[in-house]
Amino acid sequence: MTHPFSMKSWSPYIAGAGIGLLSWFAFATADHPLGITTAFEHSAALAEQAVVPQVEQTNDYFATKEAEGKPPKIGWEWMLVVGVFIGAIISSTLSGDRGAPVVPPMWQARFGDSVVVRLVFAFAAGALMMFGARVAQGCTSGHGISGTLQLAVSSWVFILVVFGIATATAWTMYGKEGAPHV
């Protein structure tokens, strides 16, 4: 039998159960849902505050967060960010999946083999996702995991929209059968 940590992919049922247990643990120990984008939001606010110390008096963000009793801070969400990063490195090392190409074959067939173009688009897509997560007041982990587990209607709407847009984007970029549009 193959050791689970050396597998390149897991059953979605096992992974889903693990995420559910992690979510229960987060609620039980931190009384807080899982989410990652808040860490970046707080870091940006703290960086702004470090550069412009008087920003608290003129920026409604700080007043709102203070009123909610949730001032920006480097908190446990950053440990989740660090854990995801370290976990990805460990997983890719143990599974032997570290050698993934910077420019995957499907991307190369559709858009060419330029590493710079691929990285620029990846960065821009990540920035667009972060912007969307902040507009939606949560990311796929915040809404998609914690929010749906709490049966929040806004989270269910969010996740349906995310899957719909992701499907439309994949079909537009790569075609219905997964073959690149050339």
C-alpha cells in the first residue's frame, strides 16, 4: 500500500473530511473560521499605518475595525498562510511532484512557452482573485469552507458564482474537452 503522503492526489472525500476536521478544530480552539485573505488585508493596513502613522484618523477602515473590536494585527491567520506554504512544499517533495513545469503543456499550446508571460499572468490572476476576495469579504477558504459549513447563504452564493466563473474561464481558455483552443 502506498503511503498517503507520497501520493500525488488524494480522494476528494478524504481531503474534504480532513478540511472539515480542521475547520471544527479552528472553531473549537480559536473560535474563528478558516480564512486566509484577512491576513493580507491586515498586513496591508499595518504597512500603510507604518508608512503614514496618522492614517487611523482619516481612514474609515481603521475606525470600522476598531468599532468591531477587530483591529488589524498579525494573528493566527498568518500561521495558516505559512502552514499552507510549508505544507505545499512538504507535499510536493514527498509526492515527487516538485518538478512541475513553470509553463504547463496546456498553457504552452494555447499561449506559447514564455516563462515571463506565464508568471505575469499568474501574478495578475492572483491579484485579481485577492481583489475579488476582499470585495466578497472572504475567500474560497473563508466562504467556501467555513461559510458553507455554517450554512451562510452569502457563502453558498459566493461558491456557486466561483464555480460558475471558473468553469466558464476554463472552457474559454482550454475548450470544453480540455484541449487547448489554438
